[in-house]
Amino acid sequence: MNGIGSQIYDFARKLFPICRSITGAGVRKTFELINEELCASGAPELSIFEVPSGSAAFDWTVPKEWSIKEGYIENEQGERIIDFEENYLHILGYSTPVDEWVDLEELKKHIYVQEDMPDGRYHIYIDSKPFDGSLTYGELIIPGQSEKEVLLSTYICHPNMANNEVSGPSLSTFLIKHVASMENRKYTYRFVFIPETIGSITYLSRNLQVMKERTIAGFNLSCVGDNRDYSLLESKYGDTLSDRVLGNVLDFNGKYTRYDFSHRGSDERQYNAPGVDLPVVGFSRTLFTQYPEYHTSKDDMNLISAEGFEGSYRVMCDVIDVLENNAKYRVTVFCEPQLGKRGLYPTISKKGSYDAILSQRDLIAYSDGRNDLIDISERIKVPVKELIPIKEKLVANNLLEIVDE
């Protein structure tokens, strides 16, 4: 059976070969494939926005668009020692056009080379151009019963990187399918696909007011395809609902590393910037900069895996489930409720029967209007996802009610 992790990995394989930069045709092609994948499953598609070059975005300006046809360095024998067609990382994005012969010392001023590179003359050729175009981003808002929103953001701008690029958009695409399939969604979900840094700044410049009014939790998805560690990158003060819910899920999921905000490096920077102050945390498998393949050609499809994606997908689905169910509850009767007459307590005591209701008993004990499910989970050491069905039974029997906040 083709599990969800394998499906996400196969989709990442489709995105990996595309030459992306912060603007341009590669970004648009990536969005085409994402919408094809969503459409094929009956999920809603992304809305695509183009922001013209030169547009103001707070303290920044949307850059010119950049395209490249060819680029290489060849030696005097006509051998190409670097070729853009072999790996897009060989040429930095927004490199200017050039067609020159230079000696080794001059070449070293412009590229990183091995110390034993032989002397001689080298032909540098880059056929590229910046031009007035636009920055492209994708957005999908899936409405719920409440206008309160959960933000899921990822970036779409790096060439030839698997974990530090296509893993985030690939996971987000399948999370869209999951959220779209949910019945009676409590919250509205805002999915954002942007070029890193300038994309989040541009997006916020156009959407900040409504996001500040509505966002209750947010997650920046980056480097989510490897199968090593899990990572939580805290919000600026580490005290938001996002910090609590992701931390709770990971606490019961096995080994993970919690990083404070000083380790920021992706769009969580912009979402937590002064004046923006959105409750956004970062979620990764191994955090960017913390794995040896980061920003190298070794960050390829061999680094990520179906198992890695499977784990990330399950964590984020659990996060969404906890958010949908989390609230402060209060028992509706005085003193201890009579569970037996409601069929919620075993009528005969036998080995193991009492253990089965311990979580139910503890949930009732702490449902005094002071604690939400995350609080109770952390106090009684039971995952929220195991408390949810208990909570639902108690609500169905009119023994619990939500406390208005």
C-alpha cells in the first residue's frame, strides 16, 4: 500500500528538478504542479498572486525578476568544470550576465574553489538577466466555523535542495488535503507558500491587519523530510498557543530538540518581528543549519524519505487535531459524577478495568474551568489525542461544557 509518507515523497520528487529562485518561472511551475496535485484529489487549489517589481513591502522593495538560460566555467581545453545544467547550485541566484576569460586569481574573487585548482585561464559564461516582473506567492484559506485562523507557512524559492526546499511545500500540499477533508472545522486555516524572507515580508505587508486580528496559532514548515530528529523552534518568547500545542505533541512523540528564538533562520523571523508579533513557531525534522548536508548539493532526494515525511505529517495532523479540540472544560454536576448510570464506568471490577478509566477520572478531576486539554495532558502525562475521545464521550453525556473565554 502506498502510504501517506510515500505519496508526499513522490510528490517532492516531482518538485525537486525545477530551477527556483525567489522570483521567476521556476516558482510558477512549482505552483502549477501543486495545484495539479490538489485538483487531482478534489482539494481546493491555491490562489496565485503576482506582486510587481518595485512594489513597497514595509522597509523593503520587491526585487526585479531574474531568469537564467545557461551558465558555466570552462578551462583552456574547453572542459566545463562547472555547469549550471548539472546542478543549479553552481550559480548563485541573481548572478549578473558575464562572458569573460580570467586568470585563476581573478576567478577566486568570484567563486569558491578548491585550493589545488590548477593555474590557467578560465572562461566564465552566465546568460542571465534581471528585469521588471513580479514576485509570485500562493495562498489558500479554508474556512471553518470560526474566523479565528491557524497559519501554516512554507517557502518556495531554493534550487536543487530536497530537505531545505521541497519538503516544506510537499508536506503543506498534503496537509491542505487533510484539512479540506475535515468535517465541522472549528478554525479557519490559512496556507501560505512564499519565497523566503522577501516573500513573508511582502505577504505580511498585504495581510498583516487581518492576520493580527485572527491568528491564534502559526507554524513555519522547513526541513521536514529527513528521518533524524524532530525540532521545535520557539516563538520570540516561547509562550504562545503554538509553542504549547507543538511542544505537547512532540513530548509524547519521542525524541525532539527545542530551540529558543535565537536559532531562528526562516520566516519565523518575520512573523515574530516587532509590530508583527504573530504566534508563529518553526517545525522541522532536523533544524536548518543543524545537519551537515544543509545548503550543499548533498541535500538531495537521498536525504529525505517516506518515513521522514510520514512522521512530519502525523505530527502536524496531531497538532491540528489538538487545536480543534482544545478548550477549557467544566464538569456540569456538583461533586463526583455518577458514571455507572451513564455506562461510563465498569459494573464489575476486574484486573485492568480500573486502569482503563484512570485517564477519564483525571480528566474529570481537572475539568474545573481552569485548565484546557493541553494543561490537563501535561499534568496527568497523557497525550491530548488520547483525551479527545474521552472528552467527546463526556460531552455527549452532558457531563462537560466549554467555559467561555
